[in-house]
Amino acid sequence: MSFHLEIFKSNIQLKEQKFHEYTLSGVGSVDNFYEAVGKAQYALSSQNKFEFVSRMGDMYLYSLKKLENMPEIKGVKIEYTGCKSLDIKNHKEVYSNLIVYYINKILKNKKIYDKTEEKEVEKYKIKFRKSILNPVILQKEENKKIYTSIVNRDGIRVYRVFDIMPFIDDHGYAYLRCDINHIFESDKTIYDMMKENKNVIGLKVDYLWTNNTNSTGIIEGILDKTISDKLSELKGQSLIDYFINNKQGYRVNKFTEEDKKANVIKVKGHKNTFYFIPHSLKQVIDRESLKSIDSKFSSDIEKYIKMDMNYRMRSLSDFLDDIGEIKELENLRFDFNLNSIDKLGFKQGKIDKPCFLVSNGKVIKNKKEVFCKGYYLKPNNKIRVAIMCPEGYVEESKNALSKILSFNKNGYIVSNDKTEQKNFAIKSLLDLEYTGIFCKYKLGDITEYKRIAGNLIKSEKEFDLVLCVIPNKSDESNPYSEFKKIWAKHNIPSQMICIDSLKIINNCKDLNNYNGIYYIYEISLGILAKSGGVPWGLKEINSDVDCFVGLDVGNPYKGIRYPSSSVVFDKNGTLINYFKPEIPQTGEIIVEGILQEIFDEIILSYDRKFKQKPKHIVIHRDGFARENINWYINYFSQKNIKFDIVEVKKQGAVKFAIKDKEIFKNPEAGCYLTNGKYAYLITNDIKIGSPRPLKIEKVYGDTSLDDIVKQIFYLSELHVGSFKKTRLPITTEYADRISKNIMYIPSGCLSEKLFFL
């Protein structure tokens, strides 16, 4: 067996070429010069029939031909400075963009027979971007190549998207990284939908007549002016005049008189409002909206969206065959057989799944055994439970609570007719106590939610946790958010149960086939974690690390970011506590004052638990660690603490496969590839589709990358609020959850109660 990455090496080295150079300089006051340069690049290309133009930083543009039509861009002066030979090593970005341009140019002319349409069609939809759309999809049959378009009766089409990302090494070899995604697009424009009298106000739309990948907005209105009428917003031009005057008359030259009478569409973009020809807009359709539009079609296409690894590799091989040789680059091609890890400078590794510690140091491999062995750490006191439910669900809520209490106190569930009981756990698994506090609330009134949640806090009886029944759907009428926020202010965690789950828990006619037990398992784990308990820990990771810390920055409110508390775990993966700073910030970088606050609390809490300072801390940063490394060095050197900083990235990793004879298979959880600088790690076994690895990169420290990868894999097995394992290590997974649920967590205090689960 061999490992293969979705990166393909070129058969030859690139050779130096000549380009026409344009020097850029700022004119007047420019808010965002980087953005202005992007506009200059697009304008220079589009006004010259989309000839090749590549930017190089903020100072230069390069083209293959000398371009005659020079655009006027506010804030930027474009000056032609001659034809120059560009060395590859210092102009990798230009040569990478050139490869993208030539690949698009080759695929633009590819045609194929579409079995569904029963005719020859264009195989690719080309926009000269790094994302290449494939409207006719290779079928899964192994023996022959059959291509079909996949479209529903209302014209919604599935596109396979090949995302190409070339890069070049110092020796001049090119590598083509290629990822596969899927998007959905209607064959109908907004103009077509308007002619069918469909309401388009409020739709999210994409602007088709641009290469700008960030070109979406929301339709705010339809003006009473037509695209032929003059608009003050366009300096007295009509929209049709605008395209003619900007040398894009080909877009509107074939419009009929009826087309010219179309109304102007007003669209709210990311920052500004724009005015569009309706023919240039299409509705944005994602997987969620497709489910609501056509649920059957959404289900039928699953086999194409969730590609198994062999089908995925066949599709990539077919794509590379279509690219073939790039004649303009001396017949350079990307060889499908040059993607094995030894050709790309990687080595493989495999980590075995860990064993878990439970009550009294007993060891288990299957987490479900915890209910028969006992929890690793139980709360010291009884957990006093209050109940809330919507009006009309009183009996169902009481019945479900009795089963949850019986499971945790007695270890058994009694059937509906009281004639049978079955043991599912040991006795006294968790010390739950129903307080007798039972509150009903009316659905649909936010003010009422706040009142009833506040009244519960004022109850004469004390309680530690609220078991709350809520509606199934997360909409404006759901009290989830209001309840969580109010109770968190008073340091009271809550476990929510949706009405559908309630019904499954109460349906226990046959205890030998009782699905409700899995819901009780999950609810019980949630209650335990939110009360400061831990169901399982790891057998000690073989390292000298004393604790692991997860850091993240969330953005729950527009423009405001919260550094999520460090989630601190000891070497067994047992949560020591977490901390949510009270101070918000504006950027992605955690400011030094907050870093001081976080790590002071980490060291103090570790000292309180173990009666000494930690000697070695490993910090897992969710995403990029942009903080000043010198701050960490100064801080930890003063305290004589060894530390490592590791970036754990959810996005950006390259998928890889195992080749067994001639069949490509998914790598198992624990498989990883490393080139010494970074690693790609599989943390989940995937039955449908193919797993997406984590990208792990060491920023600072002496711990080997192989040891770091092993630690991260072990910590990915430690989610305590559910049997479902997480893709991320529990450090950054919980830091991410905290940052996303910041409003439901008490501020400025240490806690072992996992409010965010």
C-alpha cells in the first residue's frame, strides 16, 4: 500500500519567460490600496478581452502581450515600463497565475457528450479563475467514462468544482494542488425569474459578469427605472451605456427591445449598494436552501457530492487528462502518477487509538463501557435539577425526567407499562436530585422568556442545573438563546432537550430495542460535563507536557471579537478549567494584555490543583498564531516554563488517499503525513465521502512534530459531552465553541462547568 496526496508534480521544470510590466503608484487619498490594485488588475484584463494579467504585490502587473487599452482606476496610476524577462524564483506568483490562465484556456475548448441532454456540450464552464466548473459530471461506473448533467426539473444544476492551486519550488518544478467541491446554480437568471412573476426581493444573488470571487449581495428592491434609463448613480449613464463605455458592449449588444425594458435591480453588497441588469444576476443556492427548495433532488445527488476516495481520484485523473500538455510552457503537464508521498517529500505515520481511564483507574477502549464502569471524575455534590417546559408538554417532560433520573440513580429504565425493567448502567452513576421546581412557559414571546427565566433564578429552592425542553426548530420563537444568557449570568448551566427527543425517550415499549437510551446517554454526559464532571480521561500521553491550552478568537458580534478562554487540560486530558476574558477586541491577534490575563489564570489554576507551577505547556492556536512570539518568550522565560506553540488549522490541508493495488481508499483515523515543517492528520473515520485532514504546524518549541501530531490525535478523542468524537483536538474544539457561544458563558471567572456544550 502507498499514500498519495492530491498534489501533482510537473514532468519538467519551468523556463524563464518574458512579460510586459506595468508599474502601479498611488494617486491622491486611497482607503485601501491593495483593493484598488485588484481593481486595476481586473480592469486591465477585462478591457483587453480578458488577456492574461497577473499582479505581483502592490507595485507591478504583468501581461503576456502589450495591452493597449489602459483603464482609469481611482487612486491608482498604471504606467507601462517595458518588456522584461522574469526569473522564476523571485516571481513564483506570476508563473503560478500563468499556469492557471493556460489551464483555463485549454479547458475552455473541451467538449463532451452529455448522456442526459443527448448532445455534445462544453465540458467546463470557464471564468479564468482558480475555480473551474464542471457541469457534466463523470459517473461512478468503473469500466467506462459516462458524463451526465445533473439538473432538477426547475433548472437547478449541480456543478463539480475543481479548485486548482499551483505552486512552484525553488528548482522550478510546478505542483498542482487540486481540491474538489460542488456548488448549485440555477439555469435561470433573476430576469428569467421575474418573467415568471417570482418574488426575488430578499434573495441572495451572485453577480455573473465579473471575475471577482466576492460578488454576492441581497436584492433590496426593483427600481421603477429600466436598464435603458439614465441613472444619477451612474453619472447620468444607463446601465447599458455603462457597459458600452467600459468596453464590455458585447454583454448587451444582443439585447432585444424587451430585454432593454428590464427593471434595474438594487443590491446591497458587503459594504455598498449597487445597481444591476437582472440578466447578470443569479440566485445563490447552497445545500441548506436546496433542501428546502427540492428535498428529493438534494437527497438523490448525495452519491455525487460525498465522493468516496476511488471515485474522487478517478475524477482527478480525468481532469488532468483534459488539461494534458501546456504547449506554451514547452509541453509541461501534471503527472497523476507523480503524487505519491515519496515524490513530494513526505513520510507517513500511523497512531493507534488511545485507551481511556474511567472510575478507579479502570481502562476501557469503547466509550460506551463508561456507563458500566463509572465516570472518571464525578462532581463532589449532588446535582439539583430544575425543570422547564413549554405549555402542553408537562406530562411528557416529567416522564422523560423520571427515565433520566432512573438511569443515573438506579441504572435501569422501566417500560411504559411498568412490567419490565432493563439495566443500562451501574447504580449511582450520577447523583441527580429533582428539586420539585417545575416551570411552564408560553412559546413565541421573548419578553415572557426573559421573565420566566429570571423568575426561576428567584426560586426559594436552590438548584444547580436546569433541564429545559425547547421547540425543535432554531427560529425567533425558540427560547434557547434568552434562557442560556440569563442563567449564565447567574452561573447556572442548562441542558436543553428538544421536543422530538422527548418523544423518543418516552417511547420505551420494547426495552430490547430502545432508541431512547442513546438520547439518555447523551443528555447524561451533557449534565455531567456542565456540572464539572469528566466521563473519561486518557492514559498518560508519553511526553513531558504538564498541560495543553487551546486559544481562539471568536466573532459573535459584527466587528467585535472575543479571545476565547484558554481551555486547559492536564496530561491525561482532564479539564482543569477554562477562562473567558471580559475584554473584547477588534482584531484576530490576541492583544498582550489579554494574553497576560489568560496565562496568569492558567498558571494559578494549575498551581491550585497540583501545588506547583507547570514545567511544560503546549499551546494549540486555532488557525494562525499571529501574536508576537517575543511576548511568549519573555513571559515564560521569567517563570522558567518550557512551551510550544502549534497552529491547528481546520482549512487548508490537502486530502490524501491510500492506494491498495489499483484501488484508492480512505486513510484511517490516526494516519498522518509530514514533511518536517507541517503535517496532515486524519482524526475521523469516514464511511461516506472522504476525510478532510487537519493541517498542523509547529510555530515554536522543542517538541518533535511527530509527538505533537500524536498529542493532537489523542486529544481529538476526548470530547466529554457526547460519544461523537470531534475532528479537532478538544483544546481548540472547546476554545472554538466558547468563542461562538460567548454570550452563554460567565465572564471573567474560572470554571469547570462546560456551559458551551
